[in-house]
Amino acid sequence: MNQKMGLDFLSKNIAIARITLTLFCLLISFGTHSQPKPAILVMGDSLSAEYGLARGAGWVRLLEDELKKQGSTWIVFNASISGETSAGDLTRLQKLLDQKTWHCSIKAWC
């Protein structure tokens, strides 16, 4: 019973995430015409790092695929680590920020 409730909750959250990602993709596609290859930095935990999923099946890849499908020039860099904490992200953040000019960053965790 609890497992079924968990699966229902997960499928509802996936549906909400897909809708949110689609809206996000639509919004950011308007601002990409004047900037070459704007980049999105994603830092998250196991959900963002695709833990337990087939490679390329996570929400970050879905976002990247949706952007490409819409003809956007945005690139997505997934710096997520399974089991990562906000404190761990903070230790890596400055180095990541120094590597590239990020136009958007997403911190995702559950």
C-alpha cells in the first residue's frame, strides 16, 4: 500500500516537473537570440544525478532535450552528485562559477 502511494506521488511529481520544464524552456528560449551558447548550471542530489535511472533518463536530460527540440542554443551542464548536500555544493560552487559564465543556475534537491 505504501509503495503504491509512493509511486503515485512520484508519477504526479514527474508530471509536474515536465510541465515546469516545458514552461521554463519556453521562457528562456525568448532571451537567447543575442547571446552565443548561454549555459545553465544544474547542481543537485541523486535525482538530478540520475541515481537509479538509465543514463540520460533524468530530468536534466529531459530539459536539455526539450531545449534542443525547441531550437534553443542553451547548453546544460549537470554538476549534480548523488548524495550531495547544500554544504557540499557550496564547496564546489566557486570553482564551477570560475569555469564559465553561467546565465542560469538551478539548485535542485528533495
